[in-house]
Amino acid sequence: MQIAVKDIGPWYREPWPWLLMAGPAAVVVAGFVTLWIAISSSDGLVADDYYKQGLAINQTLQREALAVKNGYHAAAQFADDGRQITLRLEASPGASLPDALQLRVVHPTRAGRDGLVMLRKTADGLYSGVGPALTEGRWMLILQDQQSTWRLDGAMVAPHTGAVSLAPASSK
């Protein structure tokens, strides 16, 4: 009885070793892609001065309380291009309206996209200014006087049509 011996080629011509190595190779490639993403993008939500930001909450609450006391509330209207901003500010009788306002346009996760718009008084209670081009998505609006003594908050999703209401956070 004679046993037939099959001629076996070199290992690299067999499919099984390659199939077994494909899994670990894919994990190594995925690890390098993850490392590249982590290095090339910034952590927009991580703050180095988180303790100081926590202490600033009391100042924010005081500014909102002053806005409530003066009865401030506003409505911002964005033009079709999203850059021209018209704002109407109303206050309680006896509260003064400033000559200029600051509107901070804040992206919730990417601080590099934030912008500051200086609004000048054009008529009694009306303000106008030109802001940054807004990308699609959610934006936070923070309105305050130039001395930062009071503050109003609002939110919108760009592109936006209609008025955006701004009020003290404690009154919402």
C-alpha cells in the first residue's frame, strides 16, 4: 500500500494564514487612524481652568439677576445670509438702554467657531451689527452690555428664519 503525498506549497500561498492575520492587521490600522484623529482634532469641551469657570457661575447669576430687575428681554433677527443682525431690546420703565451691545455667538462644542458681534444703537431700542458666517447647527447667543453688568441668553439652529428670543436664563 502506497500513501499518496500531496505536494504542499509554501505557507504564503495558502489562504488560511492570511485570513488569520487580517483581523489583527485591521486592528493595528484602526488604532493608527484613531491616533491620527485624536492628535489632529481639538477637545472643544475640555477646559484647563475649570475651577475658575466654576467660580464664575456666581458672577453669571448676578448678571442675570440684574437683567431680570431691569426687565431686559430682546429679539434678534438674522438676515438671509446669517450675518446681518437686527436686535430689539426692551426694558422696564426707568431702566436705561445702552448705546452699544455685545452679542457673543457661541458654538456649544467648538470654541474656535465663536464670534463677537458689536451692535450699535440705530433707534430707540433697535440695534444693528454684522456677525460671523454661521455654519449649520446649534448656536448659543449671549447678549450683554459693554461693561458686562447684565446678560441675556438664547439659542438657535442655523440657518435660522424668524426672531430669536433672548431672556435671562432664570426667567426661562
